[in-house]
Amino acid sequence: MQNYEILTVRSDTAFKTLTDIRNAPQPPKCGATGAGTTGHYFPILLEEALGTKFQLVTGYQGTRDIEVALERGEVQCYAITKEVFAREPGRTWAKQGFVRVLVQGGFTRDPSMPEVPTIHELVEKNKTPEEIKRLAVVLLSPSATGRPLIGPPNMPSERLKQLRDAYAKTLKDEAFLAEAKKKDWEVEPISGEELEATAKKALFQPPETIDRLKKLLGS
């Protein structure tokens, strides 16, 4: 399953878009465990890139504690990954309309959320400076790559192609797909070529981008 960050907001609030959050006289409270977590860095990135404002409430001991806080109304928003949201209680929340997703961190819109814009779309529309766009690419690439299979460096190109072809064939195999469906797994393959391009795009950055990233994650 492809994974990426999403920002969820309680549906009974007035925040229907990120523009609503940006224009709000009082920023919504977002729950997080601490610095460096999805609940912390994704709202901060949205502030940097799009000018939104959030009141981060940190110190929760775990994911479930934030979920309870959201249900109780102690916080109004929660940034998590799609993988976590696909489990309970996120799955029920989505079905019941308890929360709405305002933005996703993937490079393309997820088929299950076609109406939700990506942060990369929004930064282009917002004419966000290039240095912030680079920051978004570096910060969000690890989640976008999901759980890749990797090999040793300097692998012969023929062997690499054989492995990639075999992997792609497996993910189209009817028996494999049937087993995945039985276990309620989402199969959303990304080619090795795509993963390699994403990794290169994220790795080769100027020092100022890395310094800004360190500050954001540790702020």
C-alpha cells in the first residue's frame, strides 16, 4: 500500500479547506505525541508552505490517546498517515463522516480520495518559493515510497531488471491478489524506476534545505 501523510479535521468544525484554516481567527488544535512525528511535522510543513496556522498540542503518549482527544473535542485536527487512517477508528470515522481529510502528502491524488488535493498541487497554486517546495519533497518522500524492496549497490543492470520484472509480475498474479483481498491488504505497487526517481529527487538537495529540514523536525 502506498503511504503518505493526511490532515484530518472534525467534520463539525468550520474548517472545510486549508483556506478556512488560514483565514480562521483562532487556529485549530492538532494533537501530536512529539517533535519529529507525523502529527507534528506535517502541520508545520503546511504552515511553512501554505501559511496555515495550527495550535499543536503535544505530549500525548500514543496514537490512541490522540484519537480519544479528537473524539472528545479536546483537539480538532490530527495529521496521520494513510496506513494508520485505514485502520480503526479511522475507517469508521470516514464511513460515518466524523472527520474530513483536507490535504494529502502524496505526489498524486489517491484513488480513494480523488477530491482531496495534494500538498504539491497546493504549493504550485500558492506560488510557494522553490526552497519550500524542495523541503516538502525531502520531508514527504519517505512516506511516499512506502515499504520498498531494496538490493545491494552496484547490482548488474540485467539482474536488477529481472528482479523488477518478477516483482511486477507477482503483484499482478491472480492468486496473490486473491490472497491480498482475503487479508484486506491494499495492493498499490510503485515501480522500481519510480522509487529510484523519487529517492534521487529527495537526496540531492542544497545544504540550506537540509538545515531547514533539521530545524523543522526539531522545532
